[in-house]
Amino acid sequence: MRNLFNIISIVSAVLMVIFILLQQRGSSLGEAFGGDSAFYRSRRGVELIIFQFTIFFTVIFVLSVILGLLSD
């Protein structure tokens, strides 16, 4: 059972990293060093779906790690 949770953890971690890297942030170099963004933009379309998948795989990762520690 522990092997199953380990496999789920690895797969969800890889997918989580992929979805994090797919997210676009649109920040310039000035914002990276403490500059303030002048507007707020909500997520729409594909960006919202990628954000939701990131949250989903994060929850799956955390649950699989906890259940893997509790098994056996």
C-alpha cells in the first residue's frame, strides 16, 4: 500500500511542478525587485484551468504523503 502512495506522490508532484511552470505571471523585471503592480487582473480561460489543476494536484500530493506516512 505504501508503494501506491509513493507512486501517487511522485506523479502528482511532477504534474504539480509542470502546472506551476505553465502559469504565466506577466511581471516585469522591476516588479521582481519590489516594484508595485498598478492593476489587478483575474484569471480567465486556460489560465484559470491551469490554476485549478495546480491546486488539485497540490491537494492530491499532500493527501498521498500523509496517507503514505500513516499506512503500515
